[in-house]
Amino acid sequence: MPQQKLNVTTYMTDVRDYLRPVCFMEIAQEIATVGAKQLHFDDTVTLEAANAVWVLARMHVRFERMPVRYQPITLETWHKGINSVFFLRDYQIRDEAGEVLVNSTSSWVIMEKDQRRMLRPDGLTEIIPPDPEKPAHAIETPAGKIVIPHGSTLEKVADHTVKYSDVDSNCHVNNTRYTAWAMDCLPDELTFNHTLREIEINFNKEARPGETVELLHAEADGAHYVEGRVGDSQVFICKLTF
């Protein structure tokens, strides 16, 4: 199981010197790639032979204590087996004393590249083990489906046209960008002065270069919801709790 030791750098932090949520998503994405490669089911070898790629479907992050600028941290990840149509992977960040700063769980699918369709796990067990890499949970319950509370009103905040800096090698918006978009949709008074404690996000449809994503926001039951749409299709939805 890969572990990565690093210092929280200036470019990773916000106006209050806390780790920006999008930066957690970025380092988690990178160590997930390392973890898959160690277990021999990474994009560049095993899945490339099947003309397929990993796609993040859901993620749930709890910031138990937000890492701060220049702080040494250790990030760990492990494959947690299969749940329904999803491959599970958990993450933890610890400080030098071993205290957990961030807990996270993620759910992934494998997509066939040409048809852009999901491949079912039961056809992939020869290359991806169905059993957990270790019997531990960062967050025990898999990331769930996000539903905006009944009666809540979504209000349009902005349009975002997908550009160069949004797109990864799969020729769609990289999953980390949605967290950045969501944070930017919230009121400055909130994001500049309060600490994000939890984020849940569902990635439901690809957004491709040149498409315009309509961004909408609602506040309900003590949480903020941000949804991205292309036409009538929901691209992503996230729930943010401060």
C-alpha cells in the first residue's frame, strides 16, 4: 500500500493557510494511480490492454483537522474491494504524531474508452482482486448518492466553459476541477472565513472540451449543494458542510 510523505506547500493552501480542498483531491488522485500500479491494474498497462480507463464516480472526504501550510503529512491509500458496480479505495492523511487529519473513501468504475460505457466488475475479477487490500476503513460506508433535499431551490451562479486547464488525458474534465468550481460557487464570506469539514461529490457524466457547464447552488439543512449541468444532464453534484 503506497504512502507518500510531503509538506503542505504554499500553492496548496488558501488565504488562511489551510489545505485547499481541491489540493486534497489532486494528491489523492495521484496516490490512487500509484496504488493501482502497485497492484498491477493501472491505466497505463493492464487497463490499456483492455482499451479501458479508471473513472472516479463518487467521493466522500472528512476533514477532521485541516492540514496547514508547511506541515509535514503522510498520505496513505488502499484498495478496499468491490461494492455493487464500484471499486472502492480509501485514503487517510496523518500528521507526524500519527493523528488522522483527513479521512476519505472513493468509488470508481472502469470505462471502455471508445464506447464510453461502464464495464461491470464481475468481468474484471481476474485482473482486479475483489478482496480488500487491508481490513480497515477510513470511512466505513461507501460514498452515497447525493440528493438535494425536497423543496430546495437551486439558483444559477455561473456558466463555465470547459477549457485547456480543466481537461485531462481522458479528454474530459478531470474530477478534481469540480471541487474547485464548487468552492468558487459559494459566498466569499463562507469560504474565506469558515473551514470546510466535509465534502461529498458524485460524478455522473463527462464534460468535454468546449461544453458549457451551468453551475447552480442551494443551501439546505445546514449544507451547501452545487450542481453542474450540461443541457438537461447532471454532470456532477456535491454537498459541502462547514
